[in-house]
Amino acid sequence: MKVLLVYPGYIVREQPLNILYIAAAVKASGHQTRIFEITPYRKRPLWGDQYAVIKNEFLKAVRDFQPDLAGFSVMSVNTKISFMLATLLKEEFPRVPVVFGGIHPTVAPEETIREKSVDIICRGEGEETITELLETMEAGGDITGIQGLWVKKEDKIHKNPLRPLIQNINNLPFPDRALLRQSRLNAELYGVNVVTSRGCPFPCSYCQNKFLMDIYKGKGAFVRYRNLDNIFSELDEIIKTFHPSRFSFSDESFTLNKDHLRAFCKEYPKRYSIPFLCQTRPDLVDEESLRLLRNAGCDFMNMAIEAGNPRIRNQILKRNISTSKIIEAFRLARKFGIRTGSFNMIGLPDEDMDTMWDTINLNRILQPERIMCTIFMPFQGTELGERCLADNWLISPIDDSEVYYSYVSIKHPRFSGKTLFGYQGFFDYYVRLSPTWYPLIHALRYIYELLPVSTHHLPPLVRAGREYVIDLVYRAKGYLPGKGFFMKTR
């Protein structure tokens, strides 16, 4: 069978390993697959239908490949374009079943399956589910009872339970990176990304991970690790095929399991001289772990601060990390010569101007080489998101955001949308520059805030103008002092 996999997001920060794992599972079970992704069509027409190019290229891909099944990997921020492309496919190829998988169908199954263009949704991990689906379809069997799927058939929706989590993730075929253009394998992080584990044990209130832990309770260990031989076999394959300059380990918390970290850091430098980056929580690093990482070749580490104010960070976000621990983690990283990146959010519930400046000021103390700041979005399936949705915070649909760093979807009781938009855009400027520059930064921010704060229903030309100005502000960050190793794209 032929399976067209659709990735409706932009490949910027890293490669979409989720859909590449699915592609590998499809291929390993003896079927053909191809990926359609929209990154080449990020620049849209300035008049008429802004999606015209994406639609035309998608239909060309479908007509050329003639798939027996189409599978979409869907996050909440790209449901709009996913539904649009699925509708196009069904209009021209009504007999091709459309499957939606990924985090959005998992947390919002009823909403997703209601869409006319969606025939099947896959909830949770999909490798075993898609394999069974293809085997059953090829044999002409009944797909309505397959674990992990919700299936429409004859005006009835068959809602099957989740299948257990895949416990031995060493058995999974490596992500099929050959399906992407090689330029996508570097993306923004200048490296090929790899995961050495699955699952995160922390129930942060803004993250959909807590939802996943709840629905998978009793269905196997949630956090699972690959063995070193399996990891290094994948790295060897990547080196042989793509000759990367660096690796990016995308595990949620790379330093969570100290024994696994020790073993990895002992063996990695014996085999490779390629530097790597990883990400973790500030409360999961100490002198030993940072020494291990630096000696192994790690030269960059991302750590999430999220909020500089302890009450917001720990009572609202449920991070349970002290400010002193954050400062110590970044200090130790600098001591061992590991450059750092910080993740931050503004516009959080209960936040005011003072607590937002706490986040800016904490970053001023830390001076990470890379600063990432987003505006809070109330995602379904998160404790904080559901609370804000119930309180009618959502004013612009999340599914229209696509580039969510600079998109305002909420009506905050203490901030205007323009204020959130402005501080997000100039967050780095406040962190990098001396307060003597603040009057100028304020003035530039006020001008910047004249732009629309979201792209919802914007005419194509206005949208393009907005994107142009935002890109100017982002590119200018390259001239700030201490700009670091990686500059963030949106």
C-alpha cells in the first residue's frame, strides 16, 4: 500500500521525529510512503488565496503518488491547515481514507473526528497502530476494532481504547530522515535531532504531558529509555548518510536518569568527536552531570525558566523549581563551558507587569546565549489551558497561529494584546541592553505594537507586511551584545 504522510507545520527548530518514526514503521511493514511538508511554501501570495500555492503543490503530490491512505500529524497550532488539506484530498479522492494522528487528536478526539474530511483518528503512540491498520486494510479486514483508533463507518464512530505504550522502544525502526530534504536536517539548530528516550514524568500545568500521563495510567511505564547500542547505531547511520556537524538530543529532560547519562557520556566520546546540544530542567543538573556532558562533547544546553516569579512558576505552572536552583544551574553550565538557552513565557494567568519583569530580570542575571520567549496559549489538554478556556480567554483561534512565538490568542485581564505582543518581540532587547537604553526600547516597542497582534483573518498583503516587520526586529537581535551561538528564528 502507498501512504502519504502530511506534516502541516514548519520545520524550523528541529525535524518532526514523530512523523518520521511513523514513516519508518510504514516502510518496515512493507509499504511505500512519502511525506508532504509545507516549509517550502512559508512565503505566501500577496493577494488572492494565501494558501493557493500550498494547495496546488499538495494536490500535485497526491495526484503523483496516488496514495491508498493519507496520514496527518496534527498539533493544535496547525489544525486549520490540516483540515483544509484533508478537505482538498477528499474532494478529489473521496475513497482515500484520511487519518489524523498526533497530540491534537489525542487530546481533542471528539472535535477532530467531527470534521467531515477526517475518517479515522489515531490517539497516542502510532507506530504499532498504523502497522496494524495497514495490514488489516490490505487483507480487506475490519478496521473498526483496532486499538488506538476511532473510526467512522456508516454514520457510527467506533471508539477503541488506547493500546499500551511501546515498552521496548529499541525495537522501533529509526526515523526515516531520507524522506526530508537534507536542508531540513539542519534546520535552526544546525544539527540532526535524535531522541534517546520517550516520556516526561513532570506534571507542569501548561503542558499536555500531564494529560498523556493520565490517559496512559496502567498502560505501561511512561518514561522509557533506549539502550546505548541502539542509540549509537542510529548515530552511525546518520553520520554515514548525512555527515552532520552536530547532534541535537531532543529528549524532554536529557539528564533525568543519572545512570543512563553516565553510561552515555562515558561511551559517546570514545566513538564520536561531533559536538551536541541537549535540553533539561534546571533542577536536574549538578556539577557531576555538567562535567560528564562537557567531557562528552556537549557545548549547548537549553533549560526552561518559563517564569521569573517564584509564585507564578511554582504555584501556577507547577514547575517546583526555586530561583536559586535556576541561577545555580546556569552558573554551573557556564563554569563548565556549556552555552545555555532559556525558555520563557509571558501573559500567564495571575501575571502582572511586575511578575513579567521578574522573568526579564532573571534572564538579565543569567545572560543565556540564546533566549526564547513565547506568549502563553491556552492549549486543550493542559490544566492551565482548560482553566483559561473555561474563563473565555481565547479571542483568536490557536489553529490559525502557525508561528506561535509572535501570535496573541488570549485576552489577558491585566495586559492588552498589544502589550504582550510588544514585550515578546523586544524581550531580548530588555535582557541584553543596559537600562539606560530602555527609553529607546520602549519607544521602538510602542511603534512595533501598532502591528496586528495576530494573523487571524488578515488580508495576505497585511499579513506579509506584519511578518516583514517582525523579521526585521528578530534579525536586529543579531547585533545585541552577547548574542551567543544560536539566534532564534520564529
